[in-house]
Amino acid sequence: MADPLNITKGVLALADEQKTAKLTLGDKTLDLPVLSPTAGPDVIDIRKLYAQAGVFTYDPGFTSTASCSSTITFIDGDKGELLHRGYPIDQLAGKSHFLEVCYLLLYGELPSAPQLEDFEHRVTQHTMLHEQMMNFFRGFRRDAHPMAIMVGVVGAMSAFYHDSTDIGDPWQREVASIRLIAKMPTIAAWAYKYSIGQPFVYPRNDLDYASNFLRMCFSVPAEDYVVNPILSRAMDRIFTLHADHEQNASTSTVRLASSSGANPFACIAAGIACLWGPAHGGANQACLEMLREIGTPDQIPEYIARAKDKNDPFRLMGFGHRVYKNFDPRARVMKESADEVLDLLGIEDNPTLQVAKELEKVALEDPYFADKKLYPNVDFYSGIILDAMGFPTAMFTPIFALARTVGWISQWKEQISDPQLKIGRPRQLYLGETARDYTNVENR
Ligand code: SDX
């Protein structure tokens, strides 16, 4: 198809034969430009709507709203397709590894061998935290949720890394990006160690990214720790499957925060806070807890009935998605990985995995789920693998946040370097009181 808008690497330029959408309001008819993407639905450009017609559009939850243009990740919810810079997620999960995917998301192309070596070296050189930051962990109760710790410590990075907070300086943006990707495993691991009363374990420069994280989580000073290659491969794949996902709630939070010019550490802390919710990244923890609560396959019908009951707020955690109306391609890979990891670990007849598989089967055969196009999402199987690897459920969302940091940072960099960047400032449909005069308390 000819390029009607001369889209060159995500820069929109209106072409001569512009497609338009007619909007008639009373005696007014507007021709709104229609912008065509390289993939996915056309968008109606309403940027001038309020100025031209004095009306807003109304879309709470943003079910039909494109908040930005981007070249990073594309999702086709009907096909169950997820592309990172054009590469399908199942190919990246099977053939690439997390730091290579980080490079792809950040810079737009797969790296050459020298580029990858240099990138991995730069990340490795930034894995340690400023020693003073340890004090932040110790300020929390031992039973603090690790996500609370991550929000706090990542936000506090703004107070330590002043030489990479100036978002107007491309070099500082690059340093902040590398620092965040490099330090998140250390922060997540230390949050875990703090919660179990064990000493912090420093990163090692001779280990790959996933192995380093596992060692910081599970090694103790009292004995040597050898990383299990099965676990580090599975960990790396889980990181890849969570790296980025278009304009989801936490990414949109990071974009909105960065539109005010806030520093990258503050923006990522905002993204972590948003991801924590059980409707979003918190679903992996909620899903495993749900599977454990169901306990045995014979209890599944009761929970299916509750999920369908409009008067019951219960939802099947790990099921459904705003965009995917087909299988989440990440869930497919995660399901294969769950089988593989449990088998390689010699964990047979894992009751939680049996419940998950039976629940998936029963739900997908139920018209309620089929009609509403509800399928397992990325969170449905991930918890089973993480549980088998020895992580407590409270660490599931921190691991999601660790992996998603590269997606947040890539989207942040794309937005910050957009010359047309404006602060995000939505309007509203106001349904409150109209103007009225104050009355003194004695007259009320
Ligand atoms: C992530 O956006 C992203 O890309 C997110 C993510 C990423 O990588 O960043 O993919 C990660 O957050 C995955 C989603 C994890 N959340 C869960 O697993 C929680 C359970 N799922 C839901 O709460 C829900 O499906 C959402 C939040 C994921 C999506 O909600 P939507 O798009 O707003 O859909 P909806 O709530 O309007 O539901 C549509 C219908 C409703 O029924 P009706 O009112 O039309 O009768 O489907 C029903 C819902 O009641 N429904 C469910 C259900 N999810 C939706 N019913 C039972 N169980 C569910 N899980």
C-alpha cells in the first residue's frame, strides 16, 4: 500500500490526498483528518476538534483512543499477534535473549555482535546501587510488599543520580536508561532479601542478566551458589515476555508523567505504582493465589460460576484482556515454558498447574468466556513458573516491573524526543454542581 502519510519511522506528515471523516454537529460539518498506520486501525485526528467545534470526545478507560504515535510495539488483538519493532514475540522468546530485546526496543534494530557486546557491557557496569541507598530498604517494615519498596527506592534514585536527570540532554537520557535497566534486578532482589531477613547480595559482573538476578535472590553468604541454567533460561524468557506491551496502563502512566518533564526515575516509579494493581501487573500474584484457593479441579465449576455472576465482583485472574480477543501470544509461550521448566525440575503433577490447565479448558469451553472473547493472558501461567523457581507470590509483580522497565524507558525516550511533545492534559464530562454562592454556616 502506498504510504499516504509519508510515514518515515513514525513521523506523521499529512499527505495531499488526505482521507477525512465527516462529523456533523447541529448545522456544522467538520472534515477530520484520518491518519493511516503501518499496521492496525486508522485513527481520526481530533486534535483540532475542540477549537473547531467546542466539543470534547468522551472515552473513559481509553477503549477507542490512540494516545500517541509509536514505532516500538504493535498488538493485533484479534490475531493474537505481538510485534516488537516488527519481530514476533514467539520468535524473540525462542531465539533471542532479554538484553538483546532491550537493545531492539531501545534503538529500533537488532544489534550486531559488537553492538550487543558493548550494550551488555554497559548494562553490567551499572548493576550496583549507591551504597547509601541500602538505608532506604532498612526504613521499611520487613513485611512491606516489595512493590512498595520498589516504588520508593526507584523514586529515590532521582536523589542519587543527578547526572542523569536532565531529560533535555540525550546523553543523560541514555545513561538514565542504562542505569534503570541495570539496577532494577538489584533493587528487586534486595527487596526480596530484605523481606526474608537475609543479607543483600551484590551483583556479579561475570554473570548474565538473568543469572545475576537469580543469584542475588537465592544465594546466601554461607555457601556457594551455582545458577541452574534451566532456571536462568526460563527467567530470561519471562523477562522477554514482559518487556513491553504498547500503551498499557503503566506505560501510559509513564508517558503522562514524562510529558510534564519529570525526571526518568520519577516517571518509572509512577509506572511501578500503576503496574501494582491486580487488574494489571498485580494479576500474576492474584492469579496464583486464586489457583491455590481453587485447590483442586473439582472446585473449578464454583469459581467459573462466580466469575460469570454479575453480582459477584470475582473475576478469573489471568484471564481477559483489553486488546487480545484471541489467545495472548505470551500466554502460549509461558504455558510451554511452564511445562518445560516443571518437567526439567522434576516437579511432576504440580497441583496448581493441573488446576490452571483444567480451568483454562473449562473456561474456554464455556459460552460466557467464548462470547466475551476471554482468554488466558500473560499472567495466567507466569506465576506457576515463578512459584516453581522458588519465588513467593509477592515477588511476581516486582519481576514484571523489572522486565517492563525497558518498555517504559523505550516509550519514555520515544516521547521525550518527539519535537511535538505536549503535556498530557485530558478534559472531562462535568456532571457536578453549576456555580452557586457560598452560604455561612449559620444559614445551612
Ligand atoms: C496485564 O494492557 C495491557 O497490555 C496489560 C498487560 C501488559 O502486558 O501490560 O497485558 C498486562 O495487565 C494483563 C491483564 C491482567 N489482568 C487480569 O488478569 C485481571 C483479570 N482480567 C480483567 O480484570 C479484565 O479482563 C481486564 C482488566 C484485563 C480487561 O478489562 P476490560 O478490557 O476493561 O474489559 P471489561 O472489564 O470491560 O470486561 C468485558 C466483559 C465484562 O462483562 P460485561 O460487563 O460486558 O458483561 O468481560 C468480563 C467483564 O465482566 N470479564 C471477565 C474477566 N475479564 C473481563 N469476567 C470474568 N473474569 C475475567 N477475568
